[in-house]
Amino acid sequence: MDMRLRQIALVARDLEGARADAAAVLGLEHAHADPGVAAYGLRNAVFALGTTFLEIVSPATAGTTAGRLLDKRGGDGGYMVILQTRHLAEARARVRAAGARIVDQKDGGGASFTHVHPRDVGGALLS
């Protein structure tokens, strides 16, 4: 099965500070804000790195998974790894066969994803 790294997401309490740091370190100037992450209580900044993306998410509301992770960890860090495949049904079957918990899934509107529980894949949300 072919897979490629599509996106890495980091979590930060101070979105603007983390965005500025990432821009300075990587020499990037433009970050896109995706309003769709508001459904998860988040704000974000997404940088294009060729055909791969770096996203920084930050809690916008109380009680988010990202906020709990920041509290538990005591600071900023890794949050999510997104892989891309043309064989999504096969990948989903492998996840189910391994007994991993699916925490969110979508098919439609031009996008499909499956989010696997971090505890079942080594500590980061896997999509």
C-alpha cells in the first residue's frame, strides 16, 4: 500500500508566537487559517512545504483535546500525523483489524479521513 506524509500538526498555546517562530525558522511567509478547525474548538496556521503541510493548532475554546494535551504535557509539541493514500478502504480495514479506536471519520465534500486514537498508535493523533 502506498502512503505518503501529507501533514504534520503541532499544538501550541500561543498560536501567533508559534506561527512567527515557524515562519522564521523555515523561512516561510504565508500561513493559511482554516476556519474548519473551529468545529474542534481550535484555531490554526497552515504552512505549505512543497506538497506537504505543517499545521499549528491552538485551543480557541475550553475543553478541547488539544488544550488537555497541552495541560497534560506541560507545553507545546507534536499533535497529529496525517498520511495520504489512494487505498483508504484498505488502510481503514488494517486499522480496524489491529483493534485501534477510530475517534472521527468523514467521507464527503471532497475529503475523506479517519482519525485514530493517539493511545492506540504511540501518542499522536494519526489520520
